Amino acid sequence: MAVRNVAMREAIRRALREEMLRDESVFVMGEEVAYWQGTHRVTRGFLEEFGERRVRDTPISEMAIGGVAVGAAMAGLRPVAEFMTINFAFLALDAIVNHAAKVRYFFDGMFKVPLVYRAASGWGNQATASHSHAPEPIFAHFPGIYVGCPSNALDAYGMLKTAIRDDNPVLFSESIALYPKPGPLPDESVEEMLVPIGKGDIKREGGDVTLVAYARGVDWSLQAARALARDGIEAEVVDLRWLRPLDMALVYDSFKKTNRCVIVEESLPMYSFGSEIAALLQENMFDYMDAPIKRVAAEDVPLPYSKEIELLALPNAQKVVDAVKEIV
Amino acid sequence: MPSPTKDMLLDWYRQMALIREFEEICHQLYLQKRITGVYLHLYSGHEASGVGSMAALRKSDHVITAYRDHGIALILGMDANAVMAEMMGKKTGSSGGKGGSMHLASAEHNFWGGYAIVGGHLPLAAGIALEARYRGKDDVTMTYIGDGATNNGYFHESLNMSAIWDLPVIWIIENNGYGMGTEVARASGQTELHRKAEAYGIRSFGRVDGQDALAVYQVASEAVAYAREHGPAVIEHVTYRYRGHGVSDKQYDSRDDMSAELREWMDEREPIKILRDHILAAHGDVGDALAAHDEAARRIVAQAVEFAEASELPRGRDALLGNTYIGSPQVYKTPASVGAGSD
């Protein structure tokens, strides 16, 4: 089967298009998804192919985008609702947290809510404080919804298809920085490419330290692993891919081998992905722990505009290398 | 518009008598601590608003409301036993004891639920109506909104969305004069709430006497016909709540002017009496039938209380965790129960 390199945004576009072709109940809605062809070009060509019924421009109304998707999903459709950026999903937090995630529970299973919220996430383009967030852990805080955060084209393809087919609500976070990143994707789709909900992946094997990451953190971790290898340190890179549910079995298996761990994330450090993984490791892997768990995250500050101090706040591969060298 | 038949009117009376009895018994049960939830918002005084408007629907239409939802559930024909059991958090409750007073629903009755965040159900209503449009069906979604909800962002965004997408929603504003404890005039620049429809290019069917089931029915019938064919409609029902915002509401104890206002509504605008007088005037001697409905309401609610109190509580972790997700439970395990490497 021919495999070619495609940008992550193209992989997402292909997954979404294939699911729309496969299932007539799947439709997309969001700001600028139709006539504008998608702010991030993920829905390029969709309006022409599927028409206004299934490719629905919305007003700038995030509360309604969040809630209309819930009602449509309860009634039997499979909405894929796009938040132009995840920053705007804050406006829809009630619809996501109090409705999408809880409707099934508080009616004790009477309804299902098979929707996907897609949101573009991340920082580093001088977008300034209110447009610079990687807040996935906030959404993963709440039971009732799944949270997916792909790090590459192939995973994004397989994870989005799974998310659309699943009967539970899913928040699917797409890193803006990774949209143009090319990755191998087979020309033909096979079911094996679907990534099960909650299944993580080892992106690099190594026996000296475990790097746990998702989305952009995986790139920083892989870069760091290559640098560390030059110094004779072999890092294992665990890409959890889903923040909820968490594939902790994968982390534990790696940690039993390496006995050391650095957690890498683009998000903020307090009450974070890193806090959670570190807590679970110390509770469940204490006997295997040879060094303190280290965390690499963004600086605990709103983001400035000016480039140099903005980048100072972001994690990067060097910060991961430095963290590893403190414990190896 | 056809006038309601004698049988229809008698059935409305049956529904209203049942709701009043159910709600007043709920109130007593709350005072006796036999219903223990902190939230209990009663529909007493609102009966004509729900009964008259839902009489304009057909079976395949949809209904959704906020937390003052007991009356809506009973009008749709939900089993009083299951509704009362839900008040008491029992396993036999309509939501298995997980939802309580504010989260009644019934998929088989196309009742999409009561919701507890003011305005939160409005976009859900639009989404349910979107499904009908998407599939080319002409079912409508009747959506009950309190006056207070017309001031929050969900109202604006949902009505606007329903307008641009021509969604078949009847937005019924039940204006009972107060958003929790705040009078409409202190909360809304526009006090004729139905006129907010104009801002979205939605047709308003005006302000209706919400205590008169016949008036409510007439206007709802026009709005439903309009929504089926064209798109969203707004109606404002002027009504009153007899038991405050919720049962823990102390305003009627502490404010004499409000107690006087309540007495005036109960004396002058009592919805069950208005309907009763109409039926007797139009159809002569049906006193026996009305008395039978009163008696049946008492019997049904007494049985419901008996049923609910005899029912079991949900117990244990399976009951706690169930229906968080569909499929294999993916619920986070509390740290103590996370087996090393086995999650």
C-alpha cells in the first residue's frame, strides 16, 4: 500500500470527509467552516461536496455551538462541532461540562450524546494572552467526556475517526503548530488505522528514562531523546494521545523498566497533566521509583506578545533534556 | 382554529388537578423531610401554561424545559410513581435516582428533559429541532423558558440560531414575574418579553393570559402550525408561581406585599378555577366528572408516594458509576483502587 507524507490538517480533513461519506448523520458546524473553507482549512471543499445541510456556518455563538451539538446528538445526529480555537470553547464550558458530559448520567442512560467538539489549540505565534492556551486538562477534568490530543497525522486520522464513531462525547484538540507537520499516511484506509479510545503509544523505545507527553509535547520529547542519545541516555517516549481516559498501564510498564520519568506538556503547570501523572506514579509505582518525577510545562504566566519573552515561557526540547539530566 | 371539545377540556382538567395535587403533596413531603433534595421547583399556579400549550402538539413533537419540570412530565403522561420516586432519589425513579426533581425525562414521550442551568437547555432545543429539519420531518420542539432565562446569553444565541436556520421551535416564555427573587422590571430592559423576538427576526405570537388554558391553547395552536411550516415562534405566558422560586424560598414568609400579591393571583387568576368555570358554563352539569378527576388525582398521588417510599435507594459503586459513559466503563478509578499496571 502506498504511503505518503501528508500534513496533519490533511489527515484530519480526510478522516472527517470519509466519516461524512460513510455516515449520513455526521455533519459539521462551526464558525467559518463552510464558505470560508475552515479557518484552518480542515473543511476545505466540504461545502461544495456536501452542501449547506451538512456543512453549517454558525454565527459567533460558542454557547449555542456547544449546546446545539448536544441536542442534535441526543436526537440522533452525529455533530462534529468546531471551535475555531480552544480559547473560544471557554465560552461554551457550561454546554460542554454541564450538558454534553452529564446528560447521559443525570438521566441514567436514557440518552446518548455522540458528538465531537474539534478545537484548534496551542500557542507560540505571538497570538497574545487570551489566544494562547493549551487547556486540554481543564476539559479532561470532567467525567462523561473523552479528550483526544493527537501528535501526528496518522494518529490524528485514526483518533478522529474513532471519536466520530463513538457514542460518547469527545473533545478533540488539534495543535495549531502541528497542522502543517507532515507525517506518513497510507493512501488506502483500513480499519486497523483506527486508534481505540484511551490507547496510548510508545513513540520511541529506551531504557533509561520515560518521557510522558501528548500532542506537541511528543515532538519536544522526541527531539530531546535524540539529543540525549548522543550522550548515551536512551529515553522512552510515551504518547498518551488521550487525556481521558488515561492509558496508565502503558506508563507503568515503561516506568517499571526505566524507574525515572519526566512529564512534558504544553499546558500550564498547576493542577495539570503533569501533576496527575506524577501523582499516579508515586501512588502506584513507589517501589520502582529511583528519582523524583520531573515536569516540563509552560511557565505559570499569561502569554506576552513580544516574541523573545513568549518563547521563554514555552517548553522546548532543551528544557526536557535539562530535566532528564537532573535525574539520570 | 377549532374549539376544544368537551372531552379535551375534561382531560385538561384531569391534568391540571393531577399536577396541583402532585405539587402540593411534594411541598408537604419536603417540609416533612420525606423529600430531601435541596432543589424542588413547583409548577403550582403554572398549570394552564403547560396544559394549554401542549394540547396543541402531536405525539411525534418534542418537549424540553428547565427545572420546573414536574408538571410538564405529568402532562406528557409520565408515570406519577416513577416521577415521585425520582423526587425521593429511588432506584425506581424515572432517572434511576440520579437526576432528582430537576432532571425528569422520558425518551418514549419525546420529553428531552428538565435542565438545571438557567438557559442551558435552549441550545439543546435548537439542536433537537435541527434534527427534524435535517431529516425533513415537520415535528416541532416546544421549549419552556423562564422569564429570567431571557436575560442570559443562551437565550440570545439560541433564538438567533433558530432564526437563521429556520428551526421549528416554539419558544414559550413562562413569565411568572420573578427570576428567582428579582422582578422582571429590575432584570430586563424590555419587560414585554415576547418582544425580544423582534431582535432576531422571529415571529412573536404575543403575550397571553397564562392562567387561561383556552387562551393558551388557541395561541399555541397558531404558533405550532406556523413553526411546522416556517420556523421559530415566540409566545409569552403571563403566569404566577404559588410556591416561590423553589420550596426553600422564604420570600412569601418575609414579604407581606408578595403574600398579598399571591393571594390576589389565587383569588382572581386561579387557573384550575378558570377552566372549571368555563367547562361548567359551556357544558352544563359535568360536576361529577370534575369531582371524579379530583378524586383520581388524590388517589394517584397517594399511590405514587406509597410506591416511592417503598422503593429501594440505589446503592453501591456500580450504581454510582453506571452510565457515566456508554460501553466499557472508562471512569477514572480513585487512586487507592488503581492497580499497578492494570488500569
